[in-house]
Amino acid sequence: MGCIRLITYRSNLNRLDSIPPGGILGDMKKEIKENAKHRLAIVAGQVGGIEEMVRQEKYCVDVITQIEAVREALSSVGDLLLQNHLETHVMYQIQHGDEKKAVSEILKIYKLKSK
């Protein structure tokens, strides 16, 4: 299925809005996807715990500590998605002569992570 999408969307690679939801190359790497889903399930539980802490008016420092733990957990999910993107889409771009797009995407992600 990924090859069919690649052929369909290849002529529009320069437009970000033309990339299909599964990406140019198809699905995410299975191991990364499973790891990300697992981590996001943990984050969901942590957020529920924070909501309960606020409802019960727990000590603010304890709530803030849990919020920071969620931020760190979300950052680790972002790292997984970055790994997947670099190993699949960016490698594809480089291998097919679109180095400028690859560098542009890497810089965009770097800037987002630097904020």
C-alpha cells in the first residue's frame, strides 16, 4: 500500500499539505509505533492522576512535579517520532536527491525542540 501512495503523491512532494496521513512511505515502523502508543497510554494515566490531584487540592509542588513528569514523557514520544521520521522520510529524501527538503525538515524540528 505504501508504494501505491508513493506513486500517487510523488509529484506533490514539495507541498506539505499533500502528504497523506500515513506519510509518503506508508506506516510508521512497527516497533516505534508500539513504543509510542505504550508511552502515550502512560501519559494519559498520568494526566488523569494530575486531574485527580487538582480536584483533591493536593500540594501544589506535588502537582507541578507530576506535570513535569508528563512533559518529559511527551518529549520521549516526540523523540521516538523524530527517530521514525529521520530513519524513513528523511532518509528517503536524501536517497532520492531531495537533500534541501531533508535539511529544511531537520532544521524545522530542531527549532521546535529548541523552544
